[in-house]
Amino acid sequence: MAAVERPYPPGDYDVVVVGSGPGGLQSAYCLTRAGVEHLAVISRDDEPAGMFRRFPVFQRLISWTKPQAPVERESREYEWYDHNSLLGDEPGHRGLMPMFMDRSFDVPAREEMEAALRAYVDRTTLRIRYGCTLECVRRAADGLVLETSDGDYRCKVAVFALGVTEAWLPAIPGVEAARHYVDTGRPADYDGKRVVIIGKRNSGFELAQGLLPWAREIALVSPRPVETAVLAHSALRVRYLQPYDEYVRGGFGTYVVDAAIERIERVNGGFRVHAAGTTWPGKLELDGDEVIVATGFRTPLEPLAELDVATVADGRIPAQTPFWESISAPGVFFAGNATQGARGMAKHGAAANSTSVNGFRYNARVLAGHIAEEHLGIRHERPRLERDEVLPLVLAELARAPELWIQKGYLGRALSFGSDGIRDEGIVPLARFVDDAGPDAVAASVETGADGKIVPVLYVRSGGRVDEHVLAPHPLHEFDGADHRAELEGRLKPLLS
Amino acid sequence: MPAETTNVVESLAQLTLFADLTQPRLEEVAHTVGEEVFAEGQRVLRQGMSGGGLFIILDGEAEIVIDGDRRARLGRGDFFGEIAALTGDSPTADVVAATMLRCATVSGPELEGFLLEHPSVMFRMLKAEARRLRAANEWQR
């Protein structure tokens, strides 16, 4: 390899970002834009784009980018139509994904995603120290020390964008003999074989669908029944429901079974999976030439072992505060897919879209502002608003803000009404707005209600007390009409008078 | 690759609520419930705000706080949030993590289906509710 510039040598920094996947790139960009000057970005990879250079196994993403939309590609509103581009402050940094799509589908292939992320790095002139592997993180008196293959980085806080792509294996006897999703290999390797797939969520169905043209027999097995209602509302339904459909219609060769796996045994060069029914009584033996464990992924937290990072989801994901800081290790922040470990309000069980680029790109921007302000003292003046600007701004945000519509129930747009006037507080995590004390203020959000309908919600803080007001849904999702305006005006009266 | 040591199945197996479930059924429940961890001081349920669900404490302690007054402390195996989730009303109390708190969760919209799917859990829950009601009645006398 030719000698290339390697920026960010080991040393002292305010913030270190670890990772060059979409979470790391978005964090690095936003921290720079938030005014963080002493920033280092390191990655063990040799190129950007993280997981998209390996996964999904069957190539195509499940999140849409619509090359044609009713709004301009470089506008903020276009973000709602393009769930795969990273965010940019300047028009030339925005909406890059559609330029790289062959448009045979409205979801990109992963090499298209990789090309768009590479273009983002070029256009934004982001610098990354590649080939620098994080080995261990320890606490120092004034922050953290990141030991890497290139030497030590000292920093006040660190942002870990490590991905959620390490194999997670359940405690099943014999599981080590099977292969994990991450080691699936080529579809042609399964030509004419009987395949048992353990797992019935995204990756299990992705494999089953992808192997339908190759395998002789496919059985999907896991304890929990398929969530057809969830799948019906999911981007997965079109491409992943075919194996389920074949089973439900009856016949032989494709099976979707609810059973707990007792053990996996090697038999005559193949495998025998011993399973016990969960939603039905009895036991079952499933024979396969191959067993693939599609039981999910985890964040590789080994380098952080010394910091005792609390986790959720059976150890898969770090548990985080609403600002994506480890709940047990101060100064340790997360970005990217791992931000699903911050639950937020999660009213009625609805989670935000933090598991995909479209959601976590906003988390990264909010986090950058938080780190700059709270940890580095870089305070940005909040824009002042006139009284008559309040209602139009809140209504427009409820109707079209991509942050609110994509990170439903997690992010909101806040305005404060302090002694020095009305200020635009920007996008904030709702849980912090609701739980923290502060001046009179309102936060507007878009949420999924108890009945599954999308509703606008206002949180009004007045005299130290926060009240929730759930506004009416609208069949066309028009939250900026006369009725909503009238209700908003009434709810904000105490703050505007 | 090492398997996880403290998994949700093992935690659930130790709780009275799930005492009647067979091992396969327990695994199915472990795959159905969510797992959440809260930092000390974090609010888990919010008085007067919609949403919520059933929370079952796996580790740690929580406090029930009404209008700022601490009313009760809950520990491992205790559950909360089910009344608001079943009635569709807002919680009548804050529930705040008193230590680091790990819970298994079932969201409000999923609770009815979850209980109907697992009648032995529903029966154990009903017994616990009956004991709470009797304790409240005795306290009022």
C-alpha cells in the first residue's frame, strides 16, 4: 500500500470517535460542525462504510431511498424520503444515496450504500485514522484512555460507533458446531441441502428467503411465534415473508416452527437439532446438512470490559441514557446501531428507529451538540423567536420535521419561554425534556398512539410541571391544519400570555 | 465464543410469576418480553402520562413516588405498571429506579395477548393483585 497520510496520531484530544461506519462518520461530522476542534476519529478498518462491506449477506438493504420525491433532494424534508444518506449542514453533503442507485429497487444494494458513504467522506473531507484498532479503554482522572494498536489516546469523552454485527450465540449445547449468520458464506454452498435456521427475526428470514432458490429443504425454528402483525407493518414483509407464506399455505420443504432448541448434535456429517414445542406440546428432531444460527448480533464491548458497561437484550447492547451515554460508565457515549440501547419514552411499546441509519443519524447530531455543550463548554446561542413565529414553527415541525417523523416518540422540537424571551432549543430527547427541570417550555413530537395511529403530542412545561397533550390524528397526517392550530394555541396560552 | 452467563431465561426462572411454566414455554416468554436497564434516579413510569406497560423487576430496586412523596419500595420479582396498561389510563404514580434497575417488560398494547397466551402467569398475577387489594383494605380499616 502506498504511503498515505494518517491523521490523528495518539495523544490528547477532547473527544475520540471510534468507528468509520455510518454512526462514526455521522458523529465525526456533527462534532466538527458543533465546534469540537480537538477531535480524533479512529477505525480498525481500512475504508469507510463499516458493516455494509459485509452485510446484509443477501446484499440488499431494507430501508428505502426514494430517488424521486415531492421535495428537493437537498432539502431537510427530503430526509424522510431517503433513509440511507447521512446528514449534512451544506446542500452538497446531503441526499447522496440516490446518486449511486441503479433504481431497480427503492432500497439500495450494499455496494451502492458503500459508494454513497465513501462519497460522503470525500465531499465532507472527513479525516479518519484507518488501521487503528481499539484494544482497551481505561478510566483516567480527567477522562478516558483508549489504548490502540497505534498507541494511547487520552480524551474527556469518547463516542463508540462499534456497530452491532458481532455474532451473538444463545446458550444451546452444541451451538458452537453450527455456523452463525455472519459466516453464512455463498448461497451456492447450500445447493440441494437441507438447512435448519435457528431464529425467526430479520436475519433468519433474510437467509431463508435468500436460500429458497438453492436449498432443498428449509426449517426456521425458534421459541417465539412469528410476529405477523409486526412484519405486516415492516419494511421486511415483501422480501422476507415468502418462506412463512409457503409454510402457512401448507406442503413440504419449508417449515416455520415454534420450539425451544435443547441441543444441536452432529450426526453422519450433518446435524440433528433437538427441539421442544413452545406454542404446541411435544418434541421434534430436525435433521439438516447445515445449521445456521441467526439469533442476532451484539456490540463488541470487549475493549470496554474494564469500565463495567451495563447491557440490555441479554448482553447484546449497552444500556444508555436518553443522550446515549452508558448508564454505568460516565463519559462513554455510543453512536450508530448501538443507540437502540437508549429506550426513550417508548410509550405504548413503540421504539424509535435507532437501529437503522435513518434514525441514528439524528441521534448522532443531537449527541454532538450535547457533548460540545455539556462536556466542552461550547455553547451555541439559541435563536430568538418572536411570539408570532411560535405557532407556525411548531405546526410545521409536527407536519414535516424528519427528526420527529423518523425518531417517533424519541426526539422532539423544543422551544423555551424564559425571562429573556422565546428561544428555539432545537431537537432534544423527549425523555430528558420531560424528566428534567427547566424554564417554561414546549416540546412537540410525533408518536404512535395506543391504537397504532400516528398522533402529534405536545409536552408543556409550565411552573415546573410537565403536562402531556395528545392531539388528534389526521387521515392524511396533516398536523398543520386549522384544528391542530387551534388546539396548539390553547395549549400554549399559558406560555404565550 | 462464550455464551452469556446472566441471561433473561435464568432470571425469569427464579420468579414466582413464572413458576408454573415449562422450560420451553419459559424460553418463549424470554424471547417475548423486552429487557430494560435503568440508571439510579431514572424514571421508569411517569405519573399522568400515557403509555407504559408491565415491568417485572429482575434486579435492583424501584420506588413508587406519588406527587413527589415516596410511597413504597419494590424489589426483585415485584411488578408494576400493569394496572395502567390494563385499564388504558395513565399511571397514577412515578416509578423511579432506586438503584440500577433491570426489568423484563411487556408493552401496554401487547399485555392482553401476553396474559391470554400464558394463563398461568395471569393467575399468579391475579393472586398477587388479590393480596395487594386485601392489604389495602386492611390498611383502610
